[in-house]
Amino acid sequence: MNTLVNKYDSIENIIFKENLKITSIRFSISLDKMYVHLNNGHSFVVPTKKYKRLTNVLEESLKNYQIIADGTGIHWPDLDEDLSLKGFFKDFLVQQIHTEIELVLVD
């Protein structure tokens, strides 16, 4: 009997197995986008309006962030906001599922 218990969910397993980390972020205020860059060369493009605390704030507050949790999270001290790599993956997967369902229903 295997007594090892996996304390991570599927998304966390991918992040830790692939050693994925957030390396930097940048913003396009005019496009309402946040670009989250990863150490594997990929990026997430996220609408900032999706996160209430990131909207209608000064650009200086957006740029004042810290990469935390060994590269798996972002913290904005001025805005009291924290976002995670796991959350970005989860949102991306949900969006893909909805896109696939819509494509199936259209056909």
C-alpha cells in the first residue's frame, strides 16, 4: 500500500514538475492588459479589469509589485492584491473549456 499523499492538485503538480516561475510582468494601460512572463518563455495575457483592485489605479501602483512564493505569485503592496500562477492556469483552462464547448455547439 502506498502511503504517500500528494498534497498538490493537478495544476500545482504541473507548476512544480516543470519548475514554472513568474519572471516579470508588464502592463499596457491603454489595452487594459497585464503580461505575465514565465521562465519557460511563455506568457499569460490577462485583462486587468478582471481584477477589481488592479483597475482604475495609478500606473505607479501597478508597477509596484513583488514576485513572491518562489516565483509562483505576485503581490501589490499598495493595492493589497495577490495573484498566483495557479490562478492564471486555472482561468486559462476554464476559458479553453468554454471555447471548446462553444465550438462544439456551433458545429
